[in-house]
Amino acid sequence: MPETVAVIDVGSNSIKLLVARAGAAPQSLETLFSETIETRISAGISRAVPRLSDTAIQAGTETIAELQRIAQSYQPSQIAIVATSAVRDASNGHDFVNSVFKATGLRIRILSGTEEATYIGQGLSCDPAIAGMKRFIQSDIGGGSLELIRFENGQIQQAISLQLGAVRLTERFVTDKEAPLSAEIERAMRHHVTEQLNNSGFDFSCSELPLIATGGAYTVSRAVLAAQTDCDIQQSSPRLERSTLNQLKNKLAPLSLHERLSIPHLPAARADIIPTALITIDVLLEVTGRSSLTHSFYNLRYGIAANLLRL
């Protein structure tokens, strides 16, 4: 019987489970089960000394325990649990690690920014839609950080992590999350993201290199756009045009939080940060000189699973 593994990915916005085994094709994964639970543990991530609240620790622990229960029904040989920016940057991240260990017996591995980017890259290599691509730039936007990876000849040439996650930027620039996002706030946010990208030292050259995108910000944007044409996200095109994403931003930013909650396929837990995410995506496309990106579902947890299965 093929080996089955489970991966729990503790992100800033959501906690995700993947149960998978090696696929029939080389370096491929077969997904047996996938689940995402919106459990934002990253409130306060933009503070000078980020700290996880007691409420966040409890909610995160309960979510992980539930996902562990689900995973165990598939009898995996291993259950790996990893955490990224929110836990990595928190001054009391060890309290969260201890809480989860006490409740589940699972020890969280806190990934560095470079490790996170590397595993995301490994996950992308399992996506059959881009398996033949040898040269591209990959972007992943989470709640706490933005990862960028440059692939040349199928190998990672450069990988960086920037503190440009949607929750982090929203907390920094948006004082009233219930209100529409003003043009003044957007200008300030765009200036900051542009400055950070330009000063990052990342090589964006060769504008013909495809931009591959992973992470919740892109997935939610694609789902909302698909719903506008009465299409399911799985059947929608993974290619997202900058002009289309900008139109979505221009539609959502002027709305109050309450009004955004009525948008089909926009999760309530993401409604406050989606304008920020779309602004960040637009600036990224502008700085990199690209008019579109290609979305992939094969993110961090797929890379961890591939590593566990030695693909």
C-alpha cells in the first residue's frame, strides 16, 4: 500500500491540512484530502514586538487538534506540522508550540523565511500544469509575509521573504477596518510595497519569465473572479490578468467591510484584508513589469509532503 503522509500548515490567516501520497507520474502527488480553516492567529503581527494573543493560541490549538483528528483517519505514516510568519515573528511563539504539543503530541517546526520559500518551490515542482517550466519567478502572499523565488533550469537561484503579508500591511496602514479603503491609504501602501520590493535585491529581470503565484490572496482573488462568471475555481483559468485583478481591487476597496461580506466566495475572515492583498499584487506586477500571473494550488504543504515522500 502506498505511503500516506499528512501536513498541517499553520499560516497567519488560515491553518491547512493536506493528506497525500505519491502519484503515478514521477514527482507527482495524489491529494487524498485537503482542508483549510480560517483561524487568523496573526492579529498584532505588525507591532514592534509581535505577540500571539491567548485567544489566538487557543483557537489555533483547537483547529490543529481537529485537523489532526481528520488526518489520523487516513492512517498516515507521518504527520508533519509547520508554522510560518505569524509564529516565527511572535515573541511568544514558543507558548503556541507548547500549547499544540500538550494538546496533540505534535511538535511544530517553525520554518525560516528561506526554508518556507524553498518548500513552496518544491511544492510547485509537483504541479502538472507547470512541471515542464524550468525558468520562472514564484510569489506567495500570506498574512505575515511575501515570498519570492527565482527558478533557473528547475533550480532555486534566489529565495527571499519580505514582511509584506496582507494582515501585517492592513494593521500598519488601515486604522478603521470597517470603512472603505481610501485613496490616501492606498497611495501610502503602494509606496511602501514598491520601496520594499525595489530594495529587496531580488532579480526580477527578463520580463518574459512567467510569474507563478501561490497563497491565499491569489486563491481568494481567483475564486471571487470565477464566481463573477458563474464558474467554479477549479474550472476557471489559472491565468489572472493584472487589469482584471485591478478591476477587482477597484470594486472591493470602496466598499465597507459589511458590504464586502456579501461578495460571493469572499471568506468573511478575508474581507478586511483583500483590498490590501490586491494592492500588493498590483504593485508586484508593476515592479516586475508583468501584465499577468499564473495561479497554482501547489503551495507550501505540497512541498512538505513531497519532502516527506522523498519525491
